[in-house]
Amino acid sequence: MPTSPSEHFDLAVVGAGPAGLAAAVTAADLGLRCVLLDGADRTGGQYYRHPAPGLGAARPDRLHHGWSAYTALADRLGVSGRAEFRGGHQVWALERTEDGFAVHVTLGPEAADRATVRARTVLLATGAYERQLPFPGWTLPGVVTAGGAQAMLKAGLVLPGRRIVVAGSGPLLLAAASSLVSAGADVPAVVEASGYLGYARRPDVLAAVPAKLVEGAGHGGALLRHGVRLRPRSAVIEAHGDERVTGVTVARLDADWRPLPGTERRIDCDALAVGHGLLPQIDLATELGADTRTGPDGAVALRVDAQLRTSVPGLWSAGETNGVGGADLALAEGELAAHAIAGALPGRALLRRRARLRAFAELMAAAHRPGAGWTGWLRPDTDVCRCEEVPVARIREAVEELGAGDPRTVKLLTRAGMGWCQGRMCGPAVACLAGATGAGPDRRPLACPVPLSQLAAEASSPE
Amino acid sequence: MTRRRTPAALVEAEPGPGHHIEFDGRPVRALPGQSIAAALWADGVLAWRTTRIGGRPRGAFCGIGACFDCLATVNGRANQRLCLLPAEPDTVVTTQEGHGRADLAV
Ligand code: FES
């Protein structure tokens, strides 16, 4: 799709999930001409992901919390003359220009073509991706990410198996388990590495977000009705099977996430949905040198001011990119950022809501912070990097015998993180095994895969 | 009698007419709008690639285009992410070994 040179938006919003949608419609209402870009064909992001129209779902709301918030935003976007949605537009780089930004995108799932969108300001609302910690057997077919199980269910109405263990850490597990059982799966157990006591330390913060408690209780209720067992302070320390997963071993953990010997028990299943919290997806901003902060969960997020401005002039950030906190917070921050970009004063209620939800997000992050003892469930032959098939032993050798003291050197010596996914799956584990205290910011020169032919075209293009 | 719970029953889905794709030479049913990975999952197929080094089976992991575990050869093109590609009628999918075919590898 050629971009006409005269086309210059006031605001380009990257990501059409809760934060991006709220921002685009609010900014349009406030008079800005904006373009909303997303790699997917439809708006909603991962959170409001929903069945393709051809599947004829009469009740997509049954797979969602707060579906009406989404339909209200989608309706406003549909009638807005000033906000335009462009699906199938995957942003791979932001470039600062004299009068704002050039936003570079590839088109369609095969990245067959590219385009450049120009805008005076950019709002990053790219959300998060899942943190994965490896364990023996995690590469077996049937082991899927908790978010992936949700995504395939919400978009394609399919399940990876009939009896699905849900494991890892963080609130996404309860949401995933509750939608899996509603859709007909047996979930014999939800295995959560943290306890839930962390939340109890700040009753004041909890009391300020009653909706969060209701949401938690909603998931809890669905799980109870379907006889799902919640096993806190436990982890799947191994997935069994040959061609696909046939069962898992679960063990209790100490406070540091170290498996306690003698507590193992086996659970039969034909799928495992696993995830250890979410990581902000911020590479588009860090490539421009944006300041970051490390959150209470050890995840690196963008540092923003009260107006949600990043340290890069003209670049704002809303939602998970500022630290993972869920859809309600993302909606509030999207609205807030749009006000700031439009130079409009936000209402006091919006400011208060955002502050309360942000405080809850920090509490939640602290409660599910991975303990250092998780490496206790690894074996020398456990693959850490799925793409390049690099086992624990090779990474330990790089650190202990070859003297690699940081993730980058480990990567260069072992190829861990140098494959297709560019370390998105193994990054946190490699950093931890390399002894890195606190992860560095996400840095990938390209935020998504771009065919070399397009980069070459970019280099020689006169734009 | 209660109907068995399924994802389609949950959302009261009335899909448009289905069609078939071909996976390793046999037909697999697909519903309109489903990704190839979703059609394969619905058929009970979880693996459609073997790894370069260990020859281990792999299929979809992240479901959203981030992990690249779901690569396979689609209509002769190697290294396609099946979780992103729609299952168009008559799509031909073959299990991918290692890099895919050498002459097509990227
Ligand atoms: S399943 Fe991860 S990229 Fe397709």
C-alpha cells in the first residue's frame, strides 16, 4: 500500500489493544487526526482477541471480562472520522524525523510488503508478551503458553487437548484456566509458583480496586464449580511424553521457588498451558534510547512521567509497556495519554482511577516475582533456547568455563537467543543463568521479523 | 441431556460452511477464519515440524506469532508461521524438517 507523502497524522498509535483503542478514540474526540496500527487484522489486541467473523460467534462475550468496554470503543472507532484503523500493519521500527516520526511497517502475516506512516507524535501501546521459564519437557508438542492457549481459543475456538494442566505464575493463569474449563476442557490443576499472600500485605491497595477482587472471585468461582484444584507454591518441574505431552510432575516450592524434594506428584494430562507472568514489549522505544525502569517483578518497563511521556520527545506510552497491570489500567492510561497528547486536561476521576490501578499493578507484580530457585528444576540437557536447541549444560559451560559474565556474551558463545524468536522465549532464563541481576532492557534492532529484501529496499529508498 | 461443552458451544458459534486444507497429503477440515494452526489443533494434530538439530517434533507454542515454533511449509514456501496464516481453502501444508527445503530456506 503506497503512502502518499502528504499524509501526516497528528498521532500514530501502535497497538490496538485496550490502551491503544482507548487512546485513539479519545484523541480523535479531542480533535487529533490519528492512525491506529496493529499487526492483526482486527482490533482488540491479545486481551480482546475474538473469533473471526466467519466463525459466527453469537456470544463472544462469554470468553471475556469487560467485553462491553471493547464493543463501546470499537463502535466509537467505527464512527470516528478522525481515527483510522489499519490492520495487518506490523510496526518494526520507529524513526525520528524533523517533524515527528516515520513509522515503518510490514504488511500482512507474510510481511510481503512494507509501508511508512508519518505522524507528529507516537503512542506506544504494544502490550506485553509472556515470560517463560524452561523446565524439562517444555518443548514437547502439547506444551503451550498460557496466553497462547487463550489466544487460540478466543480466535480459533480450539483447545490443545482435553485435559489441560495450567501452570506458572501470575493472574493470567486463573483467567486462562477459567476460560479453558468454560470451553469444555478438564483442568486437573492450576499450579502457581507464588503464594497469594503477597496481596494481603497491602489491604489498602486491594480495597481501592474492588473490581479486581470481583474479577478474581469470578475466576475462582468458575474454577471451583468445575472442580479445578489450585496448587499455590508449586511448579511443574517436568513434562513427560515422547511425541507429545502425556503428563507432568508437580512439586512444592520453597519461598525462593526451589523445588522441595519428596513432594513430587504426577498428573496425567494431554496438554499444559504455562507462563510466568508478562513482560512489557518495549523494543520500539528502547531502540530510540527511551529510559526504562525495573518493576517489582524484575521486568523492564518504560519510564514515563505523570503525563505518560517517555524520555523520547514526542513518544508516549500507555498500558503494559509502562509495567504490566491489566486491561482496566491500560484503558485508563490510553485515555490519559490521549489527553496529554492533545493538550487537554484529564478529569480528576480518571487520574485517581489510574493511580489506584497502577498501585495494584505494582503489588501484583511483587507478589508474582520469580524466585531465583527456579533453576533447581533444570537438568543439564534441558533446552533453554527453543529455536537453537541450546541446553542448560552449554550455557553453564559458557558461564563457568568460558567466563561469560553477561547474557550478551552467553548468547554469542552459545547462540542462545540468536534464532528466529530473537530471545523472546529464552531471554529471561538466559539472563538468569548468566547471573545477571535484573534484566537489561529489551533491545532488538527490529521489533518483528522483516525480510532482508525489505531492509535492503529501506536502505536504498530515497524517503 | 446437556450438550457437551465445546468452545463453539460456549460462544454459540454458527460457523459459515467449512472447507478442507491438505496436511501431509490428507484432508483436514477448517472453519472460515481459523488459522492453519487452529485447524490442525481441531484435528488433534499438535506437531508439524521437526527441529534442525535434534529432529524433535514441534507445533504451536505462543499462538501469537512470537515464538516461531509453529513453522511449516505452506504451498511450497518453507518457514511459515501457521498460527498467523489463515487456513484458506485448498492450502497445502507439509511437515517441515529442519530448515525446510534448502532451496527455499531464508
Ligand atoms: S506459535 Fe509461536 S509463532 Fe506461531
